[in-house]
Amino acid sequence: MRLSTLVFTVLVLGTIMGIVRDEVGRVAVIVFFTGLSTCVAGVGSIMALFQTVGALGEAQTIGDHVEALASTILVLTVGSSLMLGLLFGGGLLLRWSIP
């Protein structure tokens, strides 16, 4: 790790810790990171979904079609569950952070 990266990391963490001291700051940080992680999970799920739909289009045999359809269902299930879990976790953190 470079020294400039370490200094930047300490600066960002110090800023976040300064914001978190107040209740409004805690809520803002929780909402920001929950939204950011949900967006990242959503984009990753959509990219994986494009791959599975593409595999469904390129399938030649019945076995390939079944495999592509199963992977599409799996991507939809895991992606939706992950995003819902992140939102639920963010809401739970909000409830715990406000007295």
C-alpha cells in the first residue's frame, strides 16, 4: 500500500467517524452505504443475467437449454435475495442506530 493511499484512507475514515457522531449523520451514512451496496449488487446481477440470457440464446441442445434456464433462474433468485437482504439489513441498522 502506498503512503498516499493510507493517508487518503485515514482521511475518509476520519470524516465518516466525524459524521457518525450525530444521529442524522449515522442515518445518512447508513442510507448511503446501503444504497451504494444495493446498486452494486443490482448492477452485478444484471450483468450476470445478460450472460445467462445470452447462453440461453446460444444453446443448441435440450440439455444446454435446461442448463441456461436453470442458471437464469438462479441468477434472478440470488440477485433479488441479495438486494432484499441488503435493504433489510440497512433498515435494521437504522432501527438500531436511532434510540
